[in-house]
Amino acid sequence: MAGFQELLALTKSRITEVDTTVAQQRIAAGGVLVLDVREPDEYDQGALPDAVHIPRGHLEAQIEAKALDKDQEIVVYCAGGVRSAFAAETLQILGYTNVLSMAGGYGKWKDEGRAWRMPITLTPDQRNRYQRHLLLPEVGIEGQAKLLASKVLLLGAGGLGSPAALYLAAAGVGTLGIVDMDEVDASNLQRQILHNMDRIGDRKVDSAKKTLTGLNPDVNVVTYDTRLAAQNIMSIIDGYDVIIDGADNFPSRYLLNDASVKLGIPVVHGSIFRFEGMVSVFHPLQGPTYRDMVPEPPPAELAPSCAEAGVLGVLPGIVGSIQALEALKLLLNLGESLIGRILTIDTTEMSFRVFKLRADPANKVVWDNRDLIEIHDLDGLCAPWVGH
């Protein structure tokens, strides 16, 4: 029966092993997946730049989610070159065709003065809370850390703001700002799921904060119990990465559009009416904005609010959840967003349609003209601002 040294020698005879100099040259050439198979506590003390971390014990279960191309060159390393050798053989058994084990491992790499970094880390509680995110190669620890450092502002703690805020808080967005000047009413509870019967009469921002901090103590909830207006909007929205628009009237939408264009902040717009909804992303630096979609506000009689026209209670849950999803995609630079597109939803026939939105050449409220944009209230067009 072979001992450990014989087994290691046999394994190394079946793989390709390179020294740290060759490994560095291959990595510098580009197109290489650098794979760290050490334990989490070892990885947290330092790693090669841009390394993908999968502990050796989880390699078989997790590698195919993080290395989709089995012909891509992989440089695998551990502390000293032993575990990486066994990992390289495992990868070959799994069908990976271009695997290199780095002799000497991280210890030799660091002793020779080669580049390394301190990895982004999460606490044990955060690893447990966000473990389903961490399993996604598109998110992982770095993506989750980015979410924890992100700031999203929600206009309204109502029908759209409720599901959006709940999912953003659950996802670990580190700072959530909420603007709302209303108080909880029994008629809200048919759709505004941030609130409950015990909160009737409370300020909506206070009720929202109680719910969100109870859901996730990682999240800092900043409340703005005020009417959004020209004199305060710039100071409120400045510093946020993304804004979720849950407003229920045109003056607020135009006010938000102009201020967000001036500051270059993307807005995830949502609106609902009876059984129908729509979502789009207005990014001043990358695509059309709200004024490209609706150049001029319609008369008030042609723009009834939910209080006047009604809304199916579950509809804002669908639209607000999509808004939260689009915000997360923006924060993580993930997938294809709704920039330049309008998603419409008709729940009576359960249809989802996407329409292209193009920039209006007559629209002067654009990023390139940001220094000329003046922020004004558009009072008198619709009812005072409230969330759906």
C-alpha cells in the first residue's frame, strides 16, 4: 500500500506543475483563472490578486459554477503546493484540460515579494446570511461586500417602495434611504407590506425603518420625513448610487428626473395603474431618461392616482420586486438592465412586453447639459406627492 509521499509523487507525475516564476508569467499573459484551494482562514490572511477561492474540500461541488470553460487555463495554488497538486488531478478528472499546479504555493509566492492582496472578507454571520449569494459566481464575496457598501434611495414607503425596500434590505444593501411624508392608514395595508395594523397612525418612514432593521441589522435605514421639493431634493439624493422611484404623480417624477440627471444618478422607475404596471431604468450617463419617455406632463384629469383609479394589491409587489432586481443589477454591474427599454406588465392576461426607448433629440435635460439644468417644482399639475 502506497504511503502519502508515494501518493503525492504519483499524483504529480500525472499533472503539470510549474514554479512561481512561470505561474506569474502565465497569469500576466491574461485569460487565466487563478484558483486558491486553501481553507477560508488561510485565504483571509492574503491571496493572489483576483484569485477565485474554493476550499479543496468543496472543489468538486463548486468548480463548475465558477469555471464554465473547461479549456481555460487554470493556475491552482495552496499554501505549499501539496493540496494544489491533488486539486489539479481532480480538475483533470472533471474534464478541465489546461490545469497547472503552482509549486511552493502561496508561501513561496509571498516570500519572493510577488504581488498579493488582502481579500475582501465577511463576518461568519454575514457568510451564513448571504450564503446563497456567495454561491453565485456573478456575486460572490466581492459582490456581496459591494452591496453592503452601496446606498439606494427609495422615493416612497408605499406600494412600490415596500417590496423594493424589503428585497434590497434582505439582499444586504448597506444603506437604504426612504423619503415619505405620509402616515400609515388602514387603506394602505392592502398593498403596502412594510406596515401592519399596529402601525396605523405612525409615520411611514418610522414604520418602514422598524420593519427593515428587524429584517436585517446590517442595513442602515436613513429616513426623510418630508415632501420632496426643489429646495431639498439635491441634498437628499446626493451620494446615493441608485434611486428607486415609487412616486405617484408627475411633478415628483419630473423633479426627480432633472435632479438625477444633474447628478448623474440612475433611477429605476416603476408605475402602476389598476391591473397594469411598467418598469424602466433611466441612466443619465448611459441612456434615455424620463423626459425622453414623457416629454410633457399630461393634464391632471388624465393622470388619476391609485387612490382615484384603484390598484390590484399584488401588482405593486410584482413591479416593486422588479425595481429591486434592476437596482441590484446596476449595483453589481450584472446582466442586461432595462436602460433604454420599457417593461410593461398586464396582469389580466399575464403578459410581459418590452419596448425600446430612444433619446428624444429635443430633450435638453441631459447629462451633457448638467451645468445648465435648473431644478424647479412643477406644482399644480397633480396631487401632492405620495407613494403608491
